[in-house]
Amino acid sequence: MSLDHYVTLGRSGLRVSPFCLGAMTFGEDLGWGTSVEESQRIIDRFIELGGNFIDTANFYTKSHSEKIIGDHIGRHPSRRDRLVIATKFSGNLYPGDPNGGGSGRKSIVNACDNSLRRLQTDYIDLYWLHNWDVHTPIDETMAALDDLVRAGKVRYIGVSDTPAWKIAEANVTARFRGWSSFIGLQIEYSLLERSVEQELVPMARELGLGITPWSPLKSGALSGKYTRQNAGKLKADRGFFVETFLNEKTYAVVDQLEVIAKAHDSTVARVALSWLQAQPGVSSTIIGARRLDQLEDNVKALDVTLTSDELARLDALTKPAFGFPQNMQPIFPSIHNGGTTVNGVYGPPSPFILQKGETPH
């Protein structure tokens, strides 16, 4: 597989590369990140390899990330039209202005116009709600986004970092009212972050949202750089973001990733990315690269095809324990199926089942 083996995002006709280039580190405005020149080299190499999906946000590196993409891509229509450019609203760039962020109509329309200006384009391919705004009714948000789609400023909409029940309300409301609905779901997802499998992943699969995981290497904890052998000796690039997860559970996962990587003549990071890409519902994984060599290395994960046994071994190491009501699901076939097999699932008869000769009261 390669970057030019495209997939449709969720229940839509939008074709995207199996890896998405995350642009959160484009620009050095926060004291760290990627220079303008290196960012441009990363974009060019990603496109050269067949990638067509680039993800940013209005307030990444104080909005410099969008400007870098606009200067290098947006101002060239022939290049821009071949790409799927995604950006996000919700983040507030304006101190003292309560309407400078969030998901209200005033904020969304203003954020969209400013993103279009910085990206130097007249449309956004995929416009993400960045994170849930508890102060704004979801129907106001969806109506405003539909207006942007109808105006031609936005092609598709997606949602990030929002509870499953709120996303379900948003999409069902939109569909009943004939508005555009979310086609993508951006969530943190990795071998070390699987709590999303309780509600968000099943919701996305049921409602047709393509999952685009962020932080697939858990801020570098699964990059292969941090091992049991060098524990405590290596300073993490992202400080507490990584160090919080450098524990026995992580080292057990990295140990297994090393074994599998050796069998594939590959790397820990590539195997971790390959595991994620194989998960049900995942469309395009977001890979961030601060350096060109990181991009080159991570893209090679598409050449790794894990066996069912390797997937199962990794799955068993970090399988999440679900809470109510999912933790009751194993007994449901026994209650529902009356001792029969339905869609390949068998449950022994429950003690409440009628015995031969008995009739219901």
C-alpha cells in the first residue's frame, strides 16, 4: 500500500490519502516546531509521495500554520485544487473577545473567513469543529456550517474532540433538517489511548463518520525512541506529555512492537501506525512531522501488513475495560437469542428461558 491508495472519508465521496499530514508544528511561533522552509519541504515531499490530505487549525502556531500552507499551496490554484485542505474552528485567537472562539454562528463565520484569507483559497475542503462548545446549542452550529457549505466556502464538515452522544444528536438533527452532516471524526487514538473504542468508534461506524486519529504514537511514547533500556536517561522532546506515559505498560507494548518490527525488518513507530490503520472505522491517520526524515520514516508504515496473530498480540496488551453498559454486552446473546446462533454469535440459554412444555403466563 502507498499514499496514493486513496480511501473515501466516511460515508462521503471525498477521496483522501491513508495518511494525513498534520500541520500543528508548522511554524516556530511557540518556541518549538518546524521552520517555514522545512515545513515547505515536508509538504512537497508528502505530495510527491501521493499524499493529498493536509490538516491544520485556525490557531495552530498562532495561525501561522494556515499562512504557511496558504503561501506555499493556496496561492497556486493548480496545486491547491488537487489537495484536500482541512482546518478547524473553535480556538480563540483574540484576548478579551468572548465571541472570538467557540461554536456560535458569529464565531464560526468569522473564523471561516479568516482561515480562507490565511489559506489564500476560496474554499475549505473539510471544516472541523475542533472541540465541543458546551455553551452553544448544536443545532445553531450545524445550521451555520450548512450555510457555509451552501455558500461554497466549505465542501464537507467534520467533528473533533466531542462526546459521542453530542455528535449523534448533531448528525441526526442535520439529516432530519436536510443540512450537511459530519463525515469525519478526529479523535486521539493509539495503542495507548483506546478508551474511544467504548462509544466514539462504534458511533462513527454506525453513523458513517471516517475516523482520522491524532497522536497515533502517543506524543512520541510509541516512536521507538523510548525503551526499557534507556528508561529515565533520555529527555523527552515534549516533556510531561511523553513522560507521563513512560511506564511499565508502555514498555511492555514497546517490547512487543520491537519483536514484531524485527520480524518485518521495520521499526516500532511503523508497526504502531500499521496497527492503528488496521482498526475498524479508521480512514486516514494523522501523522505529524517536525522534520522531513520523520515523514519519510512514518510513511513507510503503509508497507507493513501485520498478521492476524500480530494484531491480536498487540490488541491483548492494551485492550480497554469498558464501563456500563458495554461491560454487560457479553451476556446479551444469552438473553436475546433463545439458545440459538444469530449472525455467528451464540449465547447459552438464559435461566429465564421457558422449558419444554412450559408456556408464558
